[in-house]
Amino acid sequence: MAIITKIREKSGVAVGLIAIGLILFMVGGDLLSPNSTLLGRNKQIVGVIGGDEIELREFTEIVDAIKANYPTPPNEQQLQGVRQMAWNELIYRVAYGQQMEDLGVTISQEELDDIISGNNIDPQFGQYFRDSTGQVSKENIQQYLSMLKQQGANSQQYQQFLNFEQQLKTSRSRVKYENLMSRTYYASDLEGKKEYEKQNDKVEIAYLNVPFYAVADSLVDVTDADAKTYYSAHEEEFKRDANRGIEFVSFKVEPSEVDKKNLEAEMKNLKRTFATTSNDTAFVDSHSEGATNLMTVNMTGVPTYMLNEDLQVGEIYGPYFAAGASRIYKITGTSEDTIYSARASHILFKNDQDDAAAKKEAYATLRKIQGGENFEELAKKTGDAAPTTKANGGDLNWFTEGRMVKEFDKAVFSARRTGLISRVIKTQFGYHIIKVTETKTKKMYDLAIVEKKLTPSDATINEAYRKASVFAAKAKGGRSDFEKIAEEEKIFIEQALTIAPTATYINSLRGNSVRQVIRWAYNEGSVNEVSEVFDLDDRFVVATILSAREEGVANFDAVKSEAKVQATKQAKAEYIKNKLAGAKGDLAAMAKSYGNGAKTDIVSDLSLNDVSIQGIGIAPKAIGTAFGLKEGEQSAPIVDENSVIIVKVRKANKALETADYTIYQRQVEGRYSRSANYKILEAVKDLSDVQDDRYKFF
């Protein structure tokens, strides 16, 4: 018995271990991955607002609530907008909520009732409850609210209303908060006066300008150490957004010749069945993949590839292959149009340069045709018709009465038989030789259409996937293997060097599925790592990461060349200033003393609102300095955006004093208010340390 007991004990342990092993096998990848919730790293966080982690579940609930307001499900492009609205809603709820709580800004139940059913109904809500006159009806709103109460708090409509009510509450709270902030903007009399002076004070200056490019790099000899010094002193200039650079190869999924032959065979079988069916409408509805299966057309609407067929009711035509699809057409009936259609060809001789010469050439060509030369061949070689018309031997195809210019129209639609019109027809475009190929008719045809798109078969898709999988397996060693194998197998490598975390496309890769590549590059992949095969809309893709930069101050090595450019500018500025320090006399004499690269000029009517100086370009420091000088006064050398500048004020024209600066105060306040809400939003986001990680999921 003791032995049996021991066996049972050991068996229990073994069964338990087996069960745990199976569980770990099934979910171990998730449990033990870096993103495992058990290991304390939760991938279900889409961002952080004001210290609060925003869970994917919470975010998705708001997205779904907004989607519920759409009459039809939003497409992918609209869905991006919905997600942004949901994220903004969370910022308003959490970040603004924290600020409003500190200020004591609230929305009472009375206010909420007022914007839903009171005297100040929110337009966004009220638009759904208009009466026959187009006015918002309180009665309709009350009926709706009563209906919701009858359905109960657990009904879907009631829950949708609660979500909408929360959005209204958030929106009204935000408006109240923004108004509280923006109404504090005020422009004083002094600000109004300064604005008046900015617009109306003028100066005339003389300047000496030495651009940085006029100094050879060899004269300043900037080293990497100098660049590093500049970088360390100006780190703010080198802040960068997160970025990924990748290489990728594509294995396009395109229909093969076998797929095309299989489609041809399928369409031929359908054609035989179509000929014997008793219900054409049901047949095309069951078998066609086209947007329009039944149509009635005059001769201008008959498919081009059927125009030379003998069209008869009950007959089936095709299959014809065009634009990636194969089609068969059955004529199920005929009728009459209200206008005529006809078909003609022409040879045009434009008369916009020389009317007499055009007329002479037209009549000479007409005589050639009447003498037996081929109309179509002459149309290809002579005249001024459109290139496509000339290539088709002058054929204009079918057209309806009234479409062509009056003289041309009359000549064609008055013809009683086909053939060459025996005279030259003059129109506003020139001289036409016309051949009527089909006389006028009002006949219309009822068409039943079966369309099948040429798509890759499972075998074709599997073959493309096999090639991609083999490539990915061979390249698992890293980027060097990736590039080596691609070169050996002559597979084109594409590069994308600046992919943002929220990007929606990568070079030629388009469509909703591209985001999976970007998520891999940011969440899972590392530099030089090669991905698994990505299944995109029309191809399979294998990628490798070239570079990975996180948000923040860029590494010096990554921006060394930029830092060196700026350090070189600094060094050139010092070189120019030192050289100018020894120059004496007026600006012209100083320029002559400086030598090559120095330029002088005079500029009139310069105002404080200007940002550039004629002959110099962007120069805000020089402009500001000029307005700080007295008439006749000259500045020290000014290091500006792209050069070193000395300015001398020749004339200072102060605007006349005015008793009232109100209009200028209003301009300043208007400028403040137009940007107020944006600035408030950005300030709140900064105060709340908003971290947006949605790119990891969408």
C-alpha cells in the first residue's frame, strides 16, 4: 500500500508538471516575453497623460463610442481621424481635467441639462432633433429622452447616449476653461502704440554685409572637437523625434499566366451556361464581380471591343480582357434613345497660323482621297488631329448629336449614307475632311454583364510566400546576409531612412497593412535584425533595420555634420568680425579695406515688421538693431542668420503721433486670440507630460 501511495503522489506531481508545461507551451511566449504583464511590462498602455497610464481598453472604448456616431462604419483613413479624436478626448478629460480641478472649473448637472434639453442646446446634439421648419425641437428631444428611459440603462442606445453626454460634458468644460484662459489676453495702450510704430515707423539704412559663404572653410579650420563643443552648448537645437531607417525587399503577388488561362477557361464555361439560362438577372447577380451587372446604353456606351460585332438580341459576346478583368456581355433587348448617335473619322488642318495654307492643304488631301488614296493612312500621316485620333486613322468613335461643334455636327448627322463627305468642312478649329463610318441611329442595347477579376490563385500566393520565407530564412544572420543574398538573387532592395512612429506608408508600400512593418521596427526589431515575412495587401515583405533613433537629443555622431556646419558659421563670424575691426572710415571704405566678399548697399522704407533686407536675405537681428539706432548712428558688426552686417541709419521716419491706438490694440488681441486655444492645448500637454504610444498598436 505504501508503494501504491508513493506512486499516486509521484503521478500527481507528474500530471501537474505536464499541465503546467502545456500551459507554458501555449502561452509561454506571451508570459515570458519582455511585454509580459507578469514581468511588469504591460504592452496594453497606449500612452501616459498627467501621470495616468491610458490602457488600450479605455482608449478603444472611446474610439468605439465615436464610431457609433458615424452613419456607416468609417474606412481606414476616417478611422485614423477617429483615433485622433479619441486621443484628444482623453487629453481633454485627463490633462484639462487636472487643470480645471485645480481652478475649480466644473460643469453642473443644471448646465448639462441646459445644453441637452434647455435653452442653450448644443448644436452638435440639436442637429438630430430638427422639426419640419429646420429648427431644433425641444419636444423631439424630450420624446427621445423618454424613449431612452423606457428602454432602460442597460440598452445599447442608452449607453451610446451616456457616451455622447460625456463627450458633450468634456467639450463644454474645455470651452469654459479655454474661455477663462483666452479672455485674460489683453493688449494695453502701450502695446497698441508699439504695434502702430511697428507698422508705420520707417528707416533708411546703409549696410555692409559679408556673407559666411564668402569665407573659405580652410581659413577657419573647424575640427570635430569644435563641433562637439558647439553641440554641447546648443543641445536644444539637436532634439529629434523618434525615427527608424529600414531596408526591405518585396515579393509581389501578381496573377500568373496560369491564373489568366484558368480565368479564360472559367469565362468560356460561364458563357456556355449564360447562353441557356432563363433568368439573366439572377445569373449575373450570382456570377459577376463587377459593380454594374445590368445597363442600357446607346452606341456611345457600347464597349469598344464590341463595336465591330454584329450585335443581336440574345447573343453573347466575349470574353474580353481589359483593366485586370474578363467580361462577357449578353444583349437582352433593345430600345430607342431620345437623341441620335453617329460615328465618324476626320483629318484636321488647323488654321490658327495661316488660314489660306490650311485650306489649300485640306482640299489637296481631299482630292487625294477622292483619287483613291486610303483615308486612314493619310489620317495617320497628315493633319493636326489629336495624337490618339491620328493613331486610330482619324476615328472619333461614336458620339451623340450636339457634342461636336455646330458645323461638324451638322455635316455628320445630315449624312444619309456612310463614306467620305465630298466637301471640306470649316469650323472654329480649322478645316476638316470627314468620313462617316456609321450613320445616325437612336438604337440602345440592354446589356447583362458577367465580370470576373483576374486575381492570384492560392498556388500563386503560396509561391510568392515561399520565396519570401526562403529569403528570410537565408538572411537570418543579419543585415549583411540580407544584402548579400538580395544581390546574389538580383532582388531589388528599397530603403526608407526616416520612418516616423505614426507613419502610414513606407515608400511604395501603401495600405492598411503597412503599419505592421512600422510597429515591428519600433516595438520588436533591433538594428541589423531581419524580420519574419510580412503579409501586406499585394505582396510579402522582408525587412531589416538600418538605424534606430529615440525621441530626444540626437547622439553627437548622428548630427556631427550639422554641428560642424554651425560651428563653422561661428568661426567664420569671428573671422569676419576680427577682420572688420581693423577697417576704418565709412562703410564703403570699410568694405574696400575688408576686400573680396564685402558688399554695401542702401535700403529704404524698412519697417520692424520686415524679416529680411533686400540684398541680404533673412536678417532679424540687423533689422531690430537698426530701429534701436538714432539717425546717423552706426552699429557694431552684427552676427545674423547667414552673414555679418554693419548698419547705419541714414533716415529715421517716425510715424505721426495719434490720439487713439484702439484699432492696433484690437489687432494685437486678435493675434493673441487666434492662437490662444492651440497654445493652451500645447501648454497643458507640456504640463501633463503627455506621452503618445499609440503607434505601438495601430
